[in-house]
Amino acid sequence: MALVSATEMINKAHEGHYAIPAFNTNNLEWTQCILRAVQETNTPVMIQTSEGAAKYMGGYKVVVDMVNDLIDSMGITVPVALHLDHGTYEGAKACIEVGYSSVMFDGSHFPIEENIAKSKEIIELAHAKGVSVECEVGGIGGVEDGVASAGELADPAECKRIADLGVDFLAAGIGNIHGKYPADWAGLNFDRLAEIKEAIGGKPMVLHGGSGIPFEQTKKAVSLGVSKININTELQLVFADATRKYIEAGKDLEGKGYDPRKLLKPGCEAIVAKAKELCEGFEAAGKA
């Protein structure tokens, strides 16, 4: 199955009151694990890269070819969209040209008029090629590819202006953050989410920083219009934990335990298990 635009799967999720899992990938193994998990749970998925991760893997074209080839060689039959996460203006344009089926342009750090102008151009370029588009209003807390934000709450009026451009789904700050959530995190601001939902006329929304948010909160967010939930840190943490246990147990010193195929296996199995758990938790399993 070829890569698909995310628009149809997001709209179906929006209508069906579940969320599409959007898993960030960081290498070949990560991508294989995500594809295994969604195929086994019959879940539509968005596989996404930050610009930094794509560079680490060799560039945008390498990522496109890798994901396409794995879909083919693994016999994947569920819908898969390849998405650029937190794309710059230049990065979004490059991904549209090279074969990503979905892109995010993150202009949230620009003054609103500049965000609108650049978002409008990216939307027009993407839609001309059948590529879906996500834009952002209001920064998401934490650090993503070196860009820090305090996680301010998005302005509903500004959200409406971006939504009216024809964006396919909208990311808006509602108290969510990237990375680990601190013990004193106040939780998602559902009042602001409800205000944004009303302002944008029910257009699908995206919850960034989905790692570690309790399912009862993600479920409520979905009821208020969130149709895509981003996950990166949660998979990184379970991978690191399983790899650490393997090495601390001395398994890498037994026989050929140092072989990367053996060394990485516990972490990969942990990614598959966690990804399947999240597909179920977002109620997207069985929806492909």
C-alpha cells in the first residue's frame, strides 16, 4: 500500500471520536516497530519525523524511500501517512516536493500575520499535490528540535484565522508540553480547548506532547475535537529502559549478545508493546 494523505484518516477519526496515533520515528528499527504495532492492531497511523530526525537518518528522501520500502516488504495493509512534525517554512516545502504525504508548518513563533501568510502558502502548495497540512497556533511547552516554548494557551481568535485558510487539522497550545511531564503539571486546559473548538467550527485538532498524558485526559480531549495525538518521548523512554536492563544484566557479554540485532531487540519489542497499548488507548485499534 502506498503512502496516503492524512486528511481522510483524520476526518474519519474526527467523526468516529477516536484519535489517530502519530508516532515519531528515529531510525529503521523504530519505523519497523511502529509498522508492526499498527498492522497487528489494524490501526491507521501517521509516522512522522522532526527535521532533526530526518537529517539524522540521511535526509527527507531517505525517510520517504525507507517508509515506502518497509510498507512494501512488510506487507503493510493499514493506511500510513508520512508526516513532517514541527516543520519550518523551508522544511515543509522540501518535504512536499520529495514525497511526504503530510506536513506540519509550525509558524507559532512568528507574529500572527506572518504565521498566516506562510501557512496560506504552504497549504496551497501542499493541496496542489494532494498533501495534507497541519499548522500551529500557540507554542507547545518544552523543547522540540532546540526550539523552546513555555506552552502558552492558544488564542481562539487566532486559531480561527488559521483554520479559515483551509488547513486540514490544527495544533493549538492547551497546556501540553513536549518531553516528560513534571510532577506538578496542571493538566490540559479543557476550557480553552472547548473555546478553540467552537471558534474553528469543529475542525480536527492535534494534541502535541501526548507522551504520558493519562488516557482519561486524552479521551476527554478527543470528545472536544482532538483527532491526532503525537507520541515520541514515550517510545524513547521504553526503548531506553529495556536496552538499559539488557546491558545491566550482562546480556551483551553473553555469546554474541553485542550483535546489534540482539542488543536492540528488547528495546524494539518494548516499542511495539507500547505503541499497541497507545493504539488501544486512543481507541484507534481496529479502525483501519
